[in-house]
Amino acid sequence: MSDNTKYIFFTGGVISGLGKGIAAASVGALLKARGLSVTIQKFDPYINIDPGTMSPFQHGEVYVTEDGSETDLDLGHYERFINTEMTKRNNLTTGQVYYSVITKERNGDYLGATVQVIPHITNEIKEAIKDVSANSEKFDVVITEVGGTVGDIESQPFLEAIRQFCLEQPKENTLIIHLTLVPYIESSGEAKTKPTQHSVMRMREIGLQPDMLLCRTSKRLEKETIDKLSLFCNVTPESVIEGRDVKSIYEVPLMFHKSGVGELIRNKLDLPESSENFSDWKEYVRKIKHPEGKITIAMCGKYNKLVDSYKSILEAFVHAGVDNSVKVDVKWVNTEELAGNQKEMLGNVDGILIPPGFGKRGVEGKILAAKYARIKKIPFLGICLGMQCSVIEFSRNVCGIKNANSSEFDPDTKAPIIDFMESQRKIKKKGGTMRLGAYPCTLKSGTLAAKAYGKTDISERHRHRYEFNNKYKSKLQKRGMIFSGINERDDLTEIIELKNHPWFVGTQFHPELKSRVFSTHPLFKDFINASKKYQERKRNKKSKKSK
Ligand code: GLN
């Protein structure tokens, strides 16, 4: 706890997609390793209130926090790296800022004033920076990442607010880190500093002087390059940090640790002296880089290979891989192409995962994938829509309810196995109206779920409108479906399993959102473990045959 919160701002230059979120999360991890309490906030310059209504093609995964906010996927990285829960306050969009200012104007809060970008919009942004550390918890360090790149029209008010904020704080309380690209030109054998010079020039035009440059580069930065960046960008040579491309994002904190970023920040922000304990990270990264085996999981979705759409699931695979000493390879299976090709597309995998999703496209293929996993006894994890598909499949093919469906895909279905939640029926507006955030769930003892968690009372995060229809429960139960997780207050099915199958689990919630470095989500850990065992069984069978 500290009265004197320090603020670090991350801006980006040259191009987007340089890994600003990972860099901010990594700096957070460095400071946490020094015993400081840290939180990270993301500013998104778009006009949407949140990314909840955007397509995953546009925006990637929508990350849901405990308090039910739909946020940018970078918040997932923050939680995973610094093991701290994010809230609504950790993600601010232009839409939210304007919404709040306009609401205040209509309420008469600014009576007499002309409402303007400066000071009304910028004041709102400055308050949000302070707010993130002002409520239940006070943090030693607040890191704020500004989305987009310097020079974008949309990010101007955020950068202006940061300029004012820094001016109002004592010098040693704020720090600006600019993430930039230093491209290497093969033909001339040179690293080019001009793009960085230009983006720092843009920053200085608006009154922001970076204190540190984080330079993404594919090659080692020569001393000459560092000196040139230092001279033209007005930062000391020690503050020019090389950010080499690495294989795993979990190497980034380690790389920063080795190059003394933590100590540099400590000095600049006048933080108490402390050492950075990084031995656990080192061991973690070693395990990622040196797995003892490899397993393949089929990801059966419609956003084929769009890694950003399934970010948290892919990271949970990395975590579960560390626990099980394997590398988890993903085989992307486009479910629109699955019919008739099940054996070819799923025959060699060690586990099948059906991820969350919305809309009808690709759903029949997902149902086929669930059937294949059930019949071939391949470990299966169905998440949200994935769970719903597995229940539809079971109803159709085991319970003989031929036209079983979800009313999401067929609003007139005679057998709505998956149906609108009662609370959703009257809702017409789309933004932020799903069942969102953390809800409690009680597990049935002796089930795969109870074994995985090692307890019976859990809480998990949700993002959906439809649910399992309890009218069909006893029918499905009789044929071997186990309802292993229930929200008792509202009598909602949260987890299903199958009898006579080594590992078949469907969850209405999103376990991937709570998997972190050093604490893998238990269902992912057990799913990967079951897949590893399945692979071993396959191997043993093969070697017996060949004898
Ligand atoms: N479309 C489904 C629903 O709204 C599943 C949502 C999801 O997978 N997140 O219930």
C-alpha cells in the first residue's frame, strides 16, 4: 500500500501490433517481482463503449472480467502476467469517455460552460487514470497502455490528457515508455532509426517526451544505433532498450529483467530499492522451451487460424503444457469443412476442443466434432457454444431427439435443448446485455470437474444468452449425461460430462479466462493430461499390434 502511486504510460509508434500489451504486462511482472502492487489499464481510442459488439475478425477475443465487463484482449495478458484481477476501470474507450461527458452535460453538471475536448474530455481521462487506483485497492504502480500509434487522430485526447497528467504530478511520479520498431534492412545490412525518430518527433510535437524507448528488432542493436536513437530522440543511451523477437511471449519479462529494465524504472520513478526475484519465471520459460513431448489438440471453430480470436484458450494450452511437460500443438479445424472428412481431420489428434462462438455458421460441423470425440473416446472440452453443441449432439444421437437444436440457430425448433435464458427473453439491446462475469457454481463430488478443482464450490466467468433447457435433463441423465456443475440459485447447468468416456467435459462458462502463469486453470490442466494419456494409450496399442 502506498499513498504515492507511480504512473507508467506506454505509447506505441511506427506500426501497430508490436506487442505493447505484452510489453506493458511484462513490465508489470517485473515490478511485481520487486514486491510492488501493480495494476494495468488500457485506453482504446475507438468509439464503441466496449468490444462486446465487434466481430472477432475485427477485434480478436473479447476478454471478460470478474465484474462482467467486456474488454480488450490485452486485459487477459495483464491478468495472466501479473496475477491481479482487472475490473471495468481497467479498460477505457473513447466511447465511454464521451458517453460519460455527454451524460453529465445533459444532467446540467457543466451548466454555463461550453463542453470541449480540453478540459472536459481530458479531465474525464485523467480521472480514469486516478480512479483505477482509488477505489477498493490502492496500487504502488499504475501502468496505462494507450492503444493504437502516436499520430492517430483518435488517440490525441488520450495523449493530451497524459501530457496534462504528467505536468500535474511530481517529476519522479510519471514515466513514459515508447514502444517502437527498428527495422533491419538486409540488403544494406543496416538497422534503421528514422521511423523511431519520426514517431518520437510526433510525440514531442504534442508535448510528450519518452523517458525510455523499447525497440522491437530482429537483430541485436549495435552501439551506434543506440547512440543515434539516444541523440535524436532525446533519451539517454541506457534508456534505449532492445526488444528482440522471442519465441514465447513469456520470455519477454525475462528478457527485460536481463537487460535491467526493472532497475532503470526503479531509478527513474524513485521506487524503494529491491531485488527482482525471477527464478520462477526462468524455470517456467525453460519448461515452455524444453517440453518432453508433444500433443495435438483440434480446435474446431469457424474463425480458422485466427489466433487473436482464441487468445486465452491458446495461452491456457501453454500453461497446461508446462504442467504436463508437453508442447500443445493446435490443429485448426474449420467446421464448415468437417462433414465427410472427420477421419482425415480428427483421426490423428489427441484431444478435441470446441471453442465459444455465436451464430449458426459452422455449427453442424461442431456437432459432428463432438460426436466424433464421444464415439472415439477422444478427450473433449467444449466451451460455452462448444458445450451447447455437445449437448445437442447427445440429444440427437443418443437420446433420439432427432430435431434437437438451440433456439439461437433455429428459433422455431420443436426441441429447444438449448434455449434463451429466462432473463434474456425481453432484452432487445445488444451492448453489454449477456449473462456476463463471475457466477458461483456447485460441483457434484466424484465427477471429473470436482476432481480437477479439488473442491465443490467454484466461481467462473460467463458470456452467453442461451442455456441448457432443464426440461430435457432427466432424459439426458438416463442415457449417461452427468450434470456435474450447477448454479444452484438459478438452477442453471454449468458443466456436463459423459459416463463411459475417459474425459468429456462441457462448460457453459469460460475456464480459459482464469488460467494464469503459475496457476493453470484446473480443467485445462486435466484436459491436456487426459489427452497425453490418450496419446500414450494409442501408442501402446500400435506397438502391441506391430509385435
Ligand atoms: N452463442 C451462445 C450463447 O449466447 C454461446 C456463447 C459463447 O460461446 N460465448 O449462449
